[in-house]
Amino acid sequence: MSDQQLGSYYTLKVEGGEAIELKEGDIESVEFKCDSPDDATAKSNSMGIELHVSGEILHNKNESETLKLAKWALVAGGAKDVERKVTVELVKANKVVRQYAFSHAFVVDYTETMSDSGTGVYTLFLKQNRNVNDTKVEVNGGYDK
């Protein structure tokens, strides 16, 4: 059963550079991952923080916003807007169950699979730049929308 059938939905907001906003029904799944080196014998300070977002590209609904995601993925390293602030929320019954906020996210991978009907599937893989002094990832939840 999908999250939408359970009365929950995701949103995504990208700030910096061109604004991008995916709304209710635009995202099917989100995976948040804190990735320490596999050979770590203690808590590592070189942890990678990742976010995977996927959903459908729907004709006359979110195609312009997913196009902006594709264009962001093409921004070259070193460009001023390659890193952006990203916030993803899972909302259920008008409560924010989980909010992930990345201060300096960049696109690692972006894929689109399109059909001849004009619909498709997108997958966005983001990481937080851990080499920036004021880098910050926040995980929150349990409050009213």
C-alpha cells in the first residue's frame, strides 16, 4: 500500500539557484541514509549523508518541476548553485512525521525513464557536502504542518 493510500505524502523544496518544489503526489518514496565507512571500528566523523527521492513524472502535473531537477543535475561542480538547500517532508494527518533538511546538498545521480505516453519515473540521489564549515543536516518531526 502506498503512502498516499494511507493519507500521507511527501514534499520537496529546493532553494538556491532556480527554486524547485514537488508537492503532494509527486514523490513516491524517500530514503535517508547516514553512511559510515564499512571498516569503521568506532563512530566516524567522515560519515556521508544521503537522500534518495523517487516518483512519477506526470504530464501536466509535475513535468516542469522534474525538468528543473534534471537541469540541476547537469550543473557542473564548482558552479555557485551546484549546492542547494533541500527540505523533504513526510506529512500524515496534517502532521510532519519526518523532515530532512540539507544545507549544502548536491546531485550525485539523477535518472529519468520515459514512456512514449509522456509519463515516466525519476530518481534523485543527493548528498550533503561535508567539506563546508557551516554544513548542516537536520532531522525533525512530530509537529503540526
